[in-house]
Amino acid sequence: MIPIETFDILGVPVHAVTMTQTLALVETYMAEPRVHQIATVNPEFVMAAQADPAFRQVLQSADLCLPDGVGLLYAARRIGRILPERVPGSELVYLLAERAAARGWSLFLLGAAPGVAEEAARILCARYPGLRIVGTYAGSPAVGENDDIVRRINDSGAAMLFVAYGAPKQDKWIERNRQNLPAVRVAVGVGGSLDFVTGRSVRAPRWMQDWGLEWLHRLYKEPWRWRRMLALPRFALRVLFTRPDVDHPQ
């Protein structure tokens, strides 16, 4: 297993990994006979976890909490640590699909709005010849649908699972079903990444990403998200007024 350092940011673990290290870890996970949960943590996750102990517990038990958010890099510096780079889930989905095509890993796309997963599957299969997407389904994270969704995934034989219900629902769904998916080796909460794949949502220009302004681009494109965006200044204030010696790497 690749040794990785973990930082505790306001009670939420974040792993100090690069994208290259993440892909190497996935290779390791795929060879182990259990579900490995990957969460794409950003400041919204961290603030949601402050008010939702169950969500915080899910993140604490995940195998890998990726630093998906420039704010986490700044927060790490505040506690005297270094996160080497952002590992955005919206980029990871492409790289995992590419790796799955090369390695023969079968993939299931769960969640997003009706029709999105199917369209994303067509796009990804066209982009990565040999990719086997063995199932797509929108469904919902409602407990009443749980057994049917688990059956669909198990019947498909998928070894990798993308869950696009948004946080914290997608992450709680994965945690709830880790023991119910015997063929799955890696399950990733991918949020709105399938919308990016299909073009329903558009990522910010690279310069805005590099300057940590992706949130502003998303707010401009999706102004109805403004309430959720309030988590960002709240996160900044919490980090600013937290004593650096309070949070330590695990």
C-alpha cells in the first residue's frame, strides 16, 4: 500500500495525494476483494460535516478523501501542512474511465438526472475505446430504492462504481452499501461530474480554476446555488479563527 499522509481539517480527514498517486492507489484497491470508498472533499463537504455527524463519520471511514477544492490547500497551509495539489473529481472520472478501458475494469454509472448517465456512458465509451460500462441507472438514494439498485449493480458485475447523487447523499449511499456489493472494488462519489461529461454543466476556464475562482464561475452559471455557496465564506472564517495547533495530521 502506498503510504499517504492524512490531515484533519475541521474534523474531516483529507489525504495529501496527487492525481498520479490517486490513480496508483486505485490500482491497488482494484486488486483487493472489498469496496474501497473514495470521497471528493471540498469546503462544502467540510462545512456540511460540521452539522451532520453521520456524514462526518462516513468521511472518516472512507478509504480516500481527495482534496477537491483550492480552499483545502489554503486550510492545510494554515495548520502548517501541505497538500500537494487539487485532485478534482470532475477530472478524475475521465482518468478512471481511461484506466478502466486499459485494464478491462467494468464500470457502472449511478445517479444524476434521468438520461444523464446513459448519455455520459456513450460519450465516455466513444472517448475511450474498450471501456465497458455495464450499467447505468438514475434511481435515487432513497432507502426504498436501495435493494433494487443494489441488485442492478450486482447483476451487472461492475467492478467500479460512480455515484452521482451529490454530497452527502452519494457518500452515505456508498457507505450504507459497502457490504452489499461483492463485485465492486472502488466506489466514487462523483457529484455533478456526469453533467460535465455530457455538457449540461461547464467547468470554469483553467485560469479561474488555478486562482481558486471556480466557485464564482459556478455561481454565475447556477445562481440558484447561492445558499450552498455560503459554506465557502463560513469555511474560510472557521479556518482563519482555528488555532493552527488544533488540527494535526492523523
